[in-house]
Amino acid sequence: MWIADNWKDYEVIDTSKGEKLERWGEYLLVRPDPQVIWDTPKSQKGWKKHNGHYHRSSKGGGEWEFFDLPEEWSIHYKGTNNFELTFNLKPFSFKHTGLFPEQAVNWDWFSSIIMKAKKENPERQIKVLNLFAYTGGATVSAAAAGAAVTHVDASKGMVTWAKENAVASGLGDAPIRWLVDDCVKFVEREIRRGNKYDAIIMDPPSYGRGPKGEIWKIEDSIYPFIELTTQILSESPLFFLVNSYTTGLQPAVLTYMMNTAIVSKFNGSVEASEIGLPVSSNGLVLPCGASGRWTSK
């Protein structure tokens, strides 16, 4: 398992009965987590004294209950590559805060690849495409490492939020293209335009709709989409990252898909694993989905 264990401003304190107790900077939140199927004693004091609690409804969805929590605040991340990123947080629909902290283990991984390539050839412009890019955690990480990034998400609000994170991280003038677009249609247009990228990151939802009602269902769409995006990889690509929060897309499935779609064309190698977050109260690890990584070497 790849574990995001370089956080100082974020911490999973404890987990029990379908929920996790987290520290986001100086604030404690309780949020639901479907992976937490165990029933262990809630002995940590934060379970009783926290700043926000997302209550899931038996009818679907749910709502936040707040106790002395600001509408927005920031946390910082300084990973293995020593640049500091800043993320603006705010609780919003369906339990989210605007950041998936487990992804930091992938930020560190691909940032190292970008920095190594830049060191080997300082004149090279490394073009990274971030699809389903959400609030830009991967975008600002790649930009901080020296890449030129194209950030694509179907939600205008998420793209605006990502821009704010870039500015907060001191990357307001970095070479980042911000696009509100359906990811599949964008890639199809890039193929027609002949544009190429040295690396691709994708964090596809299990289900979603594009800005014009385009339907995305991951089980039906992910493999043909990976195949499609290989058409816009450059002649000497660096890496390809696919994230999955869907139960059926386990590491072995990601490995098979990426070997078939990418290695067959570009050689290189694929690794896939669960990603997770350390739980500070007991030394265990909370699983948080899976990632597949292709590299050219």
C-alpha cells in the first residue's frame, strides 16, 4: 500500500462505526467513510468535541452540523520534494472538504519524476494533463515541480477553487491552463488538434455528468478513455496516473487495463496499489481507494 504519511496539517485520528475523526489544521471533523465497517471504542476526546460532523441520511445524502467552524480555512502540505502547497478548505455537499489528502502520496511520486526530468534537461517543457482535476491538488503539485499543466474539470466552481489554491500556493503566475470542459470531449479535440502531453493524470468519478449533460459511468467508460488518452501522449512520455475510488476497480484491474492500453504502445512498466492514510491513535492504515501508475522506465 502507498501511504500518504508526510502530512503535518492533516491527520486521521481514529475510525469507528462508519466514521472517521480527522484533524484539518486546528479543526476536528467527523465524516462518514464506507470502508470503516468495524466497531471499536470511540475513546478519543475528539469524537465528543469536534468542529463539524457530517450526518449521513438513511434516505441518501446527508447534512453538516457545525460547532465553531469557519466557512473557509487553509492547510499546508510540504512533501518529500520540499515545496509548500496551500489548500483552501470549506465543507460542502456530500461530506467533502475540497481535498483528498491521501492523494499526497501520488503528488510526491510524480513531482519527483518531473523534477528529475527537468534536472536532466532544463530546457525541456514538461506538459502535464490533469483530467477530472477537481480542486487542483495534482495540478499545483505538478506546477510546483516545474511542469506546464492543463487542468480540466466539468465544474466551473471546482476550477475556480483550484485557481484559488494555485494562488495560495504562490503559483498564480505558473504556466497552468484552466479549462471547464467535458474530459472525454476535450481529449477528442486534442487528438484532432495534434496536441501532445508528456504525462497524464486522471481521477475519474464513479458516475458523473459533463457540462452539457454528458454521462460518465466508470465501469463502462474508463478503459476506452485510457485507450483514447494514449493518443495524446508525446513520443517520450514520463508517466500516467489513474486514481480509483470505485470498489470494482481494484489494483489488479488497474494493472491489467494500463498494461493493455499503455505498455503495449509505449513499453515501460505499471504498478498499482491501494492508497491509504495512517491512523494516529492505533498505528493502523485507513484504505482510501487505489492508484495505477505507469512510468516509461
